[in-house]
Amino acid sequence: MIKFTNVNKWFGDHQVLKDITLEISRGEVVVICGPSGAGKSTLIRTINKLEPIDQGEIIVDGFNLMDPKTDLTALRAEIGMVFQHFNLYPHRTALKNIMLAPQKVRGLSKKKATERSLELLKKVGLAHKSDAYPIQLSGGEQQRVAIARSLAMEPRIMLFDEPTSALDPELINEVLDVMTSLAREGMTMIVITHEMGFARSVANRIIFMDNGEILEIGGTLDMFTKPKHQRTREFMSKVLHIPVANNNHEDKPEEGG
Amino acid sequence: MDFLIEQFGNWKFYLIGAYPKGPLGGLSINIAIALLCMIISFFIGAIFGMGRLSCRRYISYPCIIYIEFVRATPALLLVFWFFLFIPSVLGTNISLFWSSVIALSIYSTAYQAEIVRGGILAVPRGQMEAALSSGMTRFQAARTVILPQAFRMMLPSFVSFFISLFKETSVIYIIGVIDLTQAGVIISQRQPDRMFASYLCMAIGFFVVCFSMSRVAKTLEKKVGILDLSSYRPTVCRTDLSLYPRGRGKSAA
Amino acid sequence: MITGIKVTVLIAVVTSVMSLLLGTLIAVMRKSRITPLRALGGLYVETFRNIPGLLWLLFFYFVFPEILPSGLGEKLNAYIYFPIVASIIALTFDNASYVSDIIRSGLLAVPPGQREAAISTGLSRIQQYRYVLLPQTFRKILPPLGTRMIHNFKNSSLCMAITAPELTWATQQIESLTFRGLEATTLATAFYIVVSLSIGGVIIILEKYLKIDIESITHMETG
Ligand SMILES: Nc1ncnc2c1ncn2[C@@H]1O[C@H](COP(=O)(O)OP(=O)(O)O)[C@@H](O)[C@H]1O
Ligand SMILES: [Mg+2]
């Protein structure tokens, strides 16, 4: 479904993506983690071409991103994206935030769009907040509206860039719950997060990035219990708040804040 | 092209009018009036600007009324007032030049007052608190802590205001001062077939001054930031932290 | 006098609306990816901002008919409403340059995430501006925009220089015909002050009203 081949990208002299080769299949849930500045955001932003790349090839759902003839708008309509800071439109109510793209891009009638948006709001548990402006919503609610907004385009792929790291701890779960149910429905998802509890329960694979490179890719359990690289091990023990021993089975990790 | 070069032969008239044989004119009179007004209105404007910040209504209200009324009046009308009516009421004769200067000073005082007010408001409250708690008197605090910071922040606004005042000085053409506009119009009437060229010369004159000043303003803005009066919403007038000594100040909205 | 007020209001309203449209267009042009469009927008703003409005008035009234093909220019000069038309054109162009700068700074103040969110839901560039960026911008720039419109209204007085029969021109006409200029000028000044202050008032009310949906509610407790 998504295929990176030898992708390189620079910001000036600084190489932020180093020879990324990666394949993600339909229905897969992939969690990306790694220290800040590793290039995680840049990586997923290349998928809907919010960031262009300098070398290599990316093919997403049959669209070749390097081909200048590719219809980017059509591609982006297929890919939902959820941001760390929600980026809801402050001048529109929750409902109208969700309705905008279906109406304008898909050309749905107002009635149809309203119907679908209300349905999605119900799905994220916010049917009663449809007329609230973003500023009247808590962070968790805003993020759930943002997820509904992406879902309104019926995307085939959802990208999440640290969707919970701007939230107060007690609001994180309401967002993760929505994401979990989305994963259960079979959505292809790429999630940057350090919520390892979430990764454990829904991810098929975990990617560890550092310094623009994919250092390690592995099944969830493997990454928790027997990471190959020292860097991965260090990082895991930090986010899991417990030491991750070399090859020992540690079976009680819970996520920290 | 040659008709343009021919126009440049008149450069002296564009720049200084008939001077030294006649009165000073052309571009230099625009600059002179703008500068003079800037200086006069800086001091008066500072008084009105600080007055508007006063917690005492008998000080702040007159200042507000002056500032808002003048800002609501076209500069041209102010010029007419001082050109046509005030002299006849006072029974004196003021030269064109001075009536323009007075009218435009009145005009720019209102704007400068707002700049001064913005500058003072932009200094964080904590600065006054810190200065007072380090044992300074209010006057010392104002002079050594608040006003220097405020002035820095006002600088770019002063320069931008100078540009708009400079452009505004072109209205004195209407009462007959031989400024750059008038000079150009006189020349263009002398040679109607060269009209375009003489307008181009006027435009160049204004453009050069405004453009270079706007670069100055931009550089200053980068250095000290821009005042944003609209983001400031006073809630309670804190006499104890304002620039003025504690008095019978009432809290105003 | 009454005609003067009518003409002043006509000029002010028409130029305000047209300069708002033109200014928006220029502001968006200046953010375009296409370099010639950007350069053209920049050139426009620099040209009009650095030359006084009065000069543009004189230019459109005196010079413009001259540089047209001869027959057309004479027709324009004979057209009795030409002063008003020239005033409207000149003031629109002049004001639009300021308006576009205000809008541009407003656009720059919209967080980049808004744009990214709009892009990633598949909105086209025009849709991004129309539904996401510009509405937020206008709410932000209302105060400076209001000030600009007051300026534009006051600038309509300059049109007397090209004999557009607006309010200030009327007062001078009264002065020279009847010597009752003092009364007329007093009335005119009062009119300018009342209208300017009312525009200011309307802007403040409008701002409060629009803020309700976005900003002032920050203080409300939410659940
Ligand atoms: N627009 C940009 N211009 C220049 N450098 C950037 C830009 N965006 C990101 N970077 C740099 O690229 C690196 C990777 O950034 P990012 O992908 O945001 O990392 P992460 O999301 O893993 O924290 C960082 O070093 C960052 O400073
Ligand atoms: Mg990131």
C-alpha cells in the first residue's frame, strides 16, 4: 500500500531522511518511535507530500509521488492526517470543521455532509458537541474532532503525528480509544507515538528511528523484549520506564506519561 | 526617453522650487514640513499620549477626545481650517507655510500620541514592579526603565508615521503651497505635451523618500518588533503601577 | 452640501469595497508560488504605497486621458462624471495597496498547521484560501482594516483637487460663492468626525461579535 524506496531528504545541509526503504501493507498498523528530531514527522509528512523528497521513490496506493503528473489533491483526499496540535479551524464549529472537505472536495450535498459528519461525531463520542467551536472543547475533544474530520473523507490511510503528546495525561485515553477502534476496523494506520501501551495492543510493527535512519523494524513483542540495537534498548527503557534487558522476557511494561 | 531627460533639466525646481530667487519649494518643502511637524508633534503627542493613560478622567478624557476627533478629521480639512478661518478669527495673518505646519502638527500630534501610548503599554507591567521594588522612585523608574524601553519600541512606528505624514504633506498643494506636487503641476501646465514626464518626476521624488524610509522602518522593526495596540485590552486602571503617582485615581474601564 | 455628502459617501463606499477585493487578490498573489505573480504583487504595493494618493488622483484625472488614444481621452474629459470615476479608480488603487499589506500580515499570522490541515483533507489552493485561511485572517485584521477604511473615507476629501463634487469641494464652493464657508466647513468637519467615529464603533462591535466564536471563549470553563 505504501512503498518507500531509498528515500533521501535534506533540509539544507542537514540530512533528515537517510536511505529509507519501507513497505507497509493494507490494514497494517505501524507505530514509529524515536527521539525528537529523528525525522519521524518528516517521514510521515512525505506520504501525503506535505514535504517533498529529494531522492528515491514513494508509491502510495498506486500514486507515484515523484511523478509530477500525480493529482496531489486526489491523493491527499485518500490520506487522513491528524496533527499534534489538532489544527482545527477555529472559526468553524466542530460539525463545520468536519463538513468542509466532504462538501468542497467530494461535492457532497449539505444534507449528506451533515448526516455523515454527525455520524462521525457520534463515533468519536462527541455528538453533543457538534455546535461547539474548537476553543470550547478540551484538548482530547479537539483531537477527536480532528480525527473525525480526517475520517470524513473516507481515507484509506490515516497518519497520526504525535496525536496525544499535546494532551493532559487524563485526556490521552479518550483519543487512544478512538484510534484503537479505528485500527480494529482494519484501517491502515501510521502512528508516531510514545504511548507504548497503545503500540502493544494494536500495532503490528514498530519502527524505531534515530538521526534520519530507520534503525530497527520489528514485531511489537520483539521490539519490547529483545531489541537488537543498543540505542533502541535505551530508548525503550526510557519510554517504558523500566529497564529493557538484553534478551530477557519482560512482560509487564505499561506506558508512562 | 529624451522627453524624460529634458524633464530632469528642471530638477532644481522639483527639488527646491524657485529658491534662492523665490521661496523655498518643491520636494524640500515637503520634507521640511514633515520634519518640523514630526518634531513639534512628538513633544505635544507625548503629553497627550501619556495623558490618555492617566487614571484621572479629567486628564484622560480630554486627551481621548482630542486624539479621536483629530484622527477622525481629514488632514485637508484641518489645513483649510488653519488656512481660511483661524487667521480671520484671530485677526492675524499667517503665511501659507506656517498655517500648513500648524495644521499638520495638530494632525500628527494625535497619531504620535497613540504611538507613545502604544510604546508605554508595550512595556510589561513587571518592569515597573521590578523597578519600584528595587527602591526606585516612580519618576526614576519611568525615566530609567519604562521610557527608554518604550521609546525603543516606538521607533519603527515613528518612522512609518513619518512616511505617511510626508505623503500627507502633499495636501498643501491644494491651498497653493509650491511643494513637489505643485511644482510638478506648474511644469506640466507649461508643457502640456510633457505631462506624463513631469508626473513621473513627481512620483520619483515621493517614491525615493518613502521607499528609503520604509526600508529604515523595516530594519528597525526587525530589531525591536512592532507595536500592536489592538492586542492590548486594559481592564482595570492600576494607579499603583501606572506612570503617575498614586492619587485620587479612580479605576476606569 | 447634501450632494457633496452623497458623493463623498458614494466614493467612500465604492472604493472601500473595490479596494477590499483588489487588496485580497494582491495579497494572495504575493503568496503565490508563481514568481512573476509574486513580483507583480510586490511591485504594485511598492508603487502605490510610496506615492501619495493625491498624486494618483491628479494622475488619473489629468494624465490618463492624455496618454489614451486622442479621441478616447477627449470623450473622457467631456464626460461629466469623469472626476468621480477618476477619484474612485485612484482611491481604490491607493487603498488596495494598504489593504493588501494588512491582509498579507494577517495571512502570515495564521498558523501553518491550518494550511497543512486543509491540504491534507484535499482542499485545493483556492478552497484553502476561501474556507480556511481568509476567514481567519479577516477576523484577525478587523481593527487595522477598520482604521484603513476610516483613512480611505477621509481621503475622499482629496478628490476635491480634481473637482469631484464631494463634501470638501462643496464647502469650498460655498466659501467662494457665498462667503459662508465657515458654517459649511464646520458642518463638514462634524460630518467627517461623526462618520469616522461611527465606522470605528461599528468595527469594535463587529470585532466583539466575531470574537465570540473564536477567542473570548478561552476564558470559559470547558468540559
Ligand atoms: N522545515 C524545516 N526546515 C529545516 N529543518 C527542519 C524542518 N523541519 C524539520 N527540520 C529538521 O529535521 C529534523 C527532523 O525533524 P522532525 O521530522 O520534525 O523530527 P521528529 O518528528 O522525529 O521530532 C530535525 O532536526 C529538524 O530540526
Ligand atoms: Mg515530530
